[in-house]
Amino acid sequence: MIRDDILDGTHQPGSMLGETGLATSLGMSRTPVRAALVRLQDEGWIQVYPKRGALVQGLSDRAMLELADARFVLETTAVDRAPDGLRQQRPTVWMSPLRGNVPPSREVTCANSSS
């Protein structure tokens, strides 16, 4: 839940999260929140500062470009490895979600590569 809030922008990079506030908003005790914060720190989403809270980390431009490159490689490989029958049978069904992601991804990549 906390990771989802970071990904959807509810918790912006640079904001501080407190165990007590998170526990209250999630309707649970601080123990599972503390465990979640440790895991999120291990995954690189936050930096925990004892007795102060957790600082939400942002992604650098370089990290975003690397993720976009990795996604491109994975998606094109998936399409290349799909059976011919599936690719020719109903490409609109499996291609439509990908097409919706191309323009936003292209805008971010072009904006970041020009700076």
C-alpha cells in the first residue's frame, strides 16, 4: 500500500513519512508499518532516519531512462517470442495496452534525453 502511494505520487519524492501517521491512515499498528518501511528501504524506495521518519526517494533521470530501455527490450522480446499464430490472430487485443503506453513513454524519454 505504501509503495503504491509512492508510485502513484501520493507520497512525493522528498516527503517525510512517519510510522504513526502511516499506521493511522492504514488502520493498523506501527509494527507492520515499520516492517514495510524496512523492506521499502531495502528496495530503494525510501531512506529511513531513526526517530525522524522515512524520506521518499525519487528516481534520477538516468534511472528513468534505464528503466524505459529495459521495458522496451522486454516488450519487444515478448512480441518477438510470441507464436506467429497469436501475433497474426488478434494483434489488436494484445497490442492495444502497449500502444497506450508508447506516447507517454516517448515524451518522457525525449524530454529527458534532450536535457
